[in-house]
Amino acid sequence: MGELEKPEKDDRQWEKAIAGAVAGFATVASLHPLDVVRTRFQVNDGRATSLPLYKNTAQAVFAIARAEGLKGLYAGLYPAVLGSSLSWGLYFFFYGRAKERYSKGRAEKLSAGVHLISAAEAGALVCLFTNPVWLVKTRLQLQTPLQQSQPYSGFHDALRTIVKEEGWRALYRGLGPSLLLILHQQVSHGAIQFTVYEELRQLLVGFKNRGKTTHDSDKLLNSVDYAVLGASSKLAAMLFTYPYQVIRARLQQRPSSSRLPKYKDTWHVLKDTVRYEGFRGFYKGITPNLFKNVPASSITFVVYENTLSLLRQRRLE
């Protein structure tokens, strides 16, 4: 009997990975222009830059569309889709594996602390797998017509050029001297989001289950519920961790013509940002980030839960 149950558990984890990858793709494809705007706001420190100055989110979207066309609004789309699909797929897979491991031998349901640890483990692993993809995405999004030449023609060219000019370690820029800080951003953001999501989900299932005999969340919750849960958990995580996104984006900028990075390390970013912009500098781009990530998280969890439900139904047929 035990041997028959083991493959089923493995199948369920791969279902979560597939559902997560589909959810990541759907999210990026629908909201990528706001990600471009956010990245350009994040790295603009008010000093010399090859980026245009934007007044607000709406003006930035129209300015990029007018000057660069749809190509500008969807700069870095390929690594964004690849990175998001890979990240969500791996995240749900590692997260599910961790919960399965912690639930062995337990009769009671998993606590918020266990959800937090599981999400932290998944976040750390995803961070190490996907950092090169996000670095390339950031650099492609920062290419504008103001630059005399376009250093990268696409994703694969960017990878080759970065390794050739800066060495393979540049692909992990942000994970060298600032490894703990970047890991904190990746881990804490995912950990907070998934912990809030799991706790709110259980509360909502308990509320809807009053007077009913079913405990199947697939039958109790609908797409609207998943959208609200996803948006709420994303908002909570974002407010705590947004400054780390600004720091990472600034660390991942392309070096100047002298091939020296604008910022040496995390401490350099912290010091200069406070000096020239104050603490408000750590929240640059928060508006397009909210417009992108709150609905993005809703889309992610709606697609994830419905894809997972569909895969389960097909397995049981």
C-alpha cells in the first residue's frame, strides 16, 4: 500500500510545479509593461543616467510607448516569462515538498511557523536558480534610445556578453558581498506572502465550511476568493520587502563605459540612496509596483488553483 501511495505524492508535487509555471507565465504576459516602468523608476537615483525622467506611472507608460513602441514596453519579456515561469514552478514544487516533509508523522495541521519555514526554504532555492535570468531581464529593461548603442540584442546575447565582458560571477551580481540581503528579500517576501496566503485561506475555508460537511477547499473556494487571497498576501509581503527590490535593481545595472559598476555592493547602495534621496529613495517605483503586483498575485493564484484543480480532476478520471 505504501509503495502505491508514493508515486501519487510525487505526481501531486509535479502538478503543483506545472500549475505554478502556468500561473507565472499568465501573470508576466498580462502585466509586463508595468514591470519595465517599475525597474526604470527603481534605478533612477536623480544623478547622471541614460534613462529618461518620468513624472508618474501613466506618463512613463505613454512616454515609453511613444519613444520606443511596444518593443520598449515589453523589453526583457523573454527572460521575464522564463524567470517567472521557472520561479513559480520551482517555488510551488519546493514549497510543496517542504510541507510534505514537515507533515510526515504529524496528526495535526501544519502551523504558521511551518508554512513560514517551508516558504523560506523554497525562496532560497529559487533565488539561487534564477538570479542570472533576473539580472538579464533588468539590463534589457534599462536599454533605451538615449543610449548611443544597444549593448544587448536579446537574452542569449546578453548572457554571452555579460560572461565575456564581466565574467560568469557577474550573473550573480547581488549575491556576492550582499548575499544575505538579497536572500532576505527573496526569502522573506515569498515567506511572508505564502504564510499570509495559507493562513487567510484556512480562515476563509473555515468560515465557508460552517454548517457544511465538506472539507474540500476546491469545492468551497472560487476564483474570486483566490484573487482576494492572492492580492492580500502580496500586499502584505510587498510593504515589508520593497526596499530590497530597489537595492537589487541598482546592483544589477550594467557597468559604465569604464566597466566599473555604479555601485560596489549593498552598503554602497544604502549609503548613496540615503545621502542623495533619503529613505523615500528605497520606495521609488512603488506605485507601478502596486499596480503590477497586487493584480498579478491575484492572477497567479487564480490560474494556479484552477490549473491544479484541472490536473487533479484529470488524474482522478
